[in-house]
Amino acid sequence: MTGGSTDNSPRPNETAHEQTNVWKAARAELAGLPDGNMNIAWEAVDRHTHSGQGDAVALIWLGKNGERREIRYGELARLSDQFANALERLGIGKGERVCALTGRIPELFVTALGTLKAGAVFCPLFSAFGPEPIKVRLAKSQARVLVTTATLYERKVRSLREDLPDLRQVLLTDVTEAGPGTGSFHDLLAAESDRRALPKTRPDDMALLHFTSGTTGTPKGAIHVHEAVIAHRLTGRLALDLRPGDIYWCTADPGWVTGVSYGIIAPLTNGVTLVVDEAEFDARRWYRILAQERVNIWYTAPTAIRMLMKIGSEAARGHDLSALRFMASVGEPLNPEGVLWGQTVFGQPFHDTWWQTETGAIMIANHGAHPVRPGSMGRPLPGIEAAIVRRRSDGPLEPLGPDEIGELVLRVGWPSLFRGYLNDAARYQACFADGWYLSGDLATQDTDGYFWFLGRSDDVIKTSGHLIGPFEVESALLEHPAVAEVGMIGKPDPFAGDIIKVFVALKSGYTASDALRKELLGFARTRLGPAVAPRELEFVADLPKTRSGKIMRRLLRARELGLPLGDLSTLEGQQSPDND
Ligand code: WT7
């Protein structure tokens, strides 16, 4: 299943034995804990304080109003110990979920690390979600504690409280006094000791919960365990070239998996200094940060790269970007123009990397000594075996040859592979066949072992790098009295990758109008929040459906884009059975 190789190119995949050795060696590099225990936060922070690196800067926080604060590894160790002690005092047990709903503020890092030290499970929520996605995630995770800000609490959470019986504590990061139903994060910390016994978590204890979406059903909570840190640390080094002392900026929000795996864990375990910018994208600000903070490694996303390209390379002029050593991208296809633009403006290409919430860490990347192939996601990292297959309803997966279109699959066996969808065994089982994890992405592999992304085999879309499933968007609109049926598609956009477009059929008695269109868009935005809200809405008489009554979103999309139906049938021929 290796997709073929030529004599003069390195083999694209290693043997199972070599892969096992990669992970064994990576495991041996951890600081480790007595009795075979393992803990992500210990590896991220305390390993450095214990080896005398407590004074190294862990985090440079840039506030949106111009503040700049440095937090050293030693301080991060003490603050996260305090938060872990506080959780214990609150009676939060092993495996219970602690959610965070904040912007990019230092408290978010303390919450994540303290939660992990306490043996509880960290579950980040994106702050641009509206009340509806937040409610579903808080309920499904059975969150015991939520860390958030006073404003986000008022706007998005307070009205949900009575529907969330499991939620015992809401801790606000920006108040000094407890209010009705809330406590002060900082007061709580101040009352705790900054010392703690060693964490007692096992390598396969649940550590992180990341929600992700499929075509059908509510979002799925992907479970990751403490030993995922083995993969975070190794891939940070191999795919992002992280080295101790580097200044590293990951622009992803810790409300999503990239911002946790590569915005917190991978960099800290590798002893680098993180740059954390609280503000939203702003090209001039970004060039200033790269120059002033002397960023060495930069991990960003195609949406941002496209926006920088649009502003033009003049904006980079006058900034000393000579500290930049390595640039990488993730989350959506990075087109060759983006890669080459990096070369022109920064004197080096962007390195595309591919992975998913479920894989927990980077699997495929333009990395190491191999030249970047613009437009390709790259090659599997050491320890990873990837292949292109066709699923068959009866019988094993069928391996495909070079340049044949099929589903990208990964041989099970790396430490950051997710261990379940919370309370959803059937959906988890459906992700595996014959010892392979089925990614749901369509791709090809060329004769030199490089992988090329083609699209998804399901109906989820990427908007500004965020994965959005149709179920949440359609369900929100269906709550409006005028709406009979809804179908969501991704509509290509020069910057966001895709924007969310919905097709709406009205109930009888309602007439399509511009006013109603605006009302429905506003209705969806209030419930879903700006990150998930549809940007376009079109009225239709009815929606195309399969014989079993499923909305044919692919047909809606093909019509919208004027694609010949021939293209559609090819895609559908590849379409995998609905995992959800
Ligand atoms: C989906 C996973 C990105 C990791 C964290 C978010 C798409 C990811 C690439 C890439 C083209 C990519 C895939 C994948 N994707 N990286 N380099 N080129 N597409 O994980 O939210 O679970 O999204 O993002 O479709 O399945 P996620």
C-alpha cells in the first residue's frame, strides 16, 4: 500500500517496525514521571523548571490594546499548579471536563495546563461561537467548570445555565468578586498554594476533548490522551523545526485543535517561547509582530496568507524579518501561489502540513530534507504510514496506485490518534477499517510519495480554516417559524476558502423577500455566532433529496458553481459511506 516509489527517491513509507521504533525513541525523550505516569502539562512546563530553565520565557502575550507581558516557565508552572489545586478544592475529579471560552489571554494557558495537571480534561470552545454551538458543546462534554470572561458569560452563557445541570462553576477571568453563579478566577488562584505533588495521570488517561463536526448529527467530542504529547513534541520538532529558545508564533486560536496541539503543547514541550497575539488579523500588525518579536518560526493558515497577499508585499517592506527561519501552514489547501509568494516576500516557502482533530498531530508535511512541492501537502512524517484507498462495501480496503484518486488513510499506531468520540462508540468505530484510520479526505499520492489534497468526501466545509458541519447551521435555521427546509454548502471565496451559503425552502404562507432573507441571516448569526453564521442565503422552492430523503448538498453546490454533473458523479462515486 505504499503508493509506489521510484528507484532514486526515498521510500515514501517505512516498515511497521521502523515506525514503532520512531515512537519508542520519542517516548524515551520525555522527562517522564515515576511509576510510568505521564502528563502533558508536566512535559510542557515542569520538565523545564526542573532542569533549571524556569527563567526562560514561555509566553510573550501581546494584548489588543498594546500591552506586552512576558510569562516565564517558572511562573507558568506555579500558576498552573495553583489552578490545579483550585480544581481539586472544587471537587473536580479525574477525567471531568473543564471548558474554556476566552479569547487569546494568558488565563487560557493557565487553565489548559492546570486542568491537565489536575488529571481533569481540557476542552476549548471557540470564543466566536454563538450561544447555540456553546450550549451543545457544554452539554455534550458534561462540563463541570467553565473559564470565561464577564462579557462572554453575559452574552453567550448566562441564559443557558439552567439547561446545564452538570456545570458547577463558572470562573470569570476579569472580575475580582464572585457574582451570582460565578466566581473570580484570580481570587480562586490567589487562595491556593503554588506547590503540588507530581501528577498521577497514566499515558492513556483522557486529557483533551476537541469538538469536531461531521455531515450529520451534533458535533463529536474527539478524545485525546496524555501520551499524545509524544507526538506533539516530535512533530513540533520534525515538521515545524522547533528548537529550544526559538521564538515561535502559531496564529491559530486555542479554541480549536491547532491552537492547543501547536499553540500550547508542541512548542512548550520543545522549550520555545510562544508569541500570543490577542488581536484579530491585521496585516500591518502582523508584520510588526514578526519583526519586533524576532519570530523564528511561524505557523499560520492559508486564509491569513491570502489576506497578506491581497494587501501586497509593500506592507512587509521596512520590517526586519531576518529572524524568520521556518514558515508553515495548515488547515486548508495552500495553493502554489501562496507557497511561492512566501519565497518572494520572506525568501522562503510556506511548508504545508496536513492533519485533523482526530489525528491530534501533524501527519503529512513538506518537511526535512525533501524539497517543498508547491501545492502538495508533503510526505508522511517519520512514524506515520499513509495510503490512498478505495472503500468497498464488501471486502477490505482497495489500495490505489500513484495519482489515483481515493481516500487518504493512516495506519493506526501513533500516540496522538484520538481514542474515541465521547459517548459515541458507533461513530468512532466507523472511522476505522483493516487497521487503518479513514480520514474522509480525498487525495492522491504521486510516485515520489507526496500527497495532494482534492477535497472532502463528506459535507463539512472549511471557512477561514474552521471546520463547520451542515447539521448545526441547518438546525439553527430550522428553528425559525418560516423555514421548512435548509441545505448548507461551502461556496468558494477568494479569502475564506469557503463561505457558508444556505438554501432555504419556506413554509406555506411565507413569501421570499429581501427583508425575510436579512431576518433569517440575522437569526442564524445571533444563534450561531459570527464564525459559524451563513453569509449568503438563497430561497428555493424545494431542495433536491435522495430517495431516502437526505438533502443532496453536493447537487446544490454543483448547481451553484455551474459544475458539470459529470464532475459531481465522479465525486459521488468516491463518496465514502456516511461516518456519522
Ligand atoms: C480537515 C481537518 C488542520 C488541523 C487541525 C484542524 C482539512 C487540514 C489541510 C491541508 C488541505 C487540509 C482537511 C482535513 N485540511 N490540513 N494542508 N490541505 N486541507 O483539523 O478542523 O479537524 O480539519 O482540514 O479536509 O480533513 P480539523
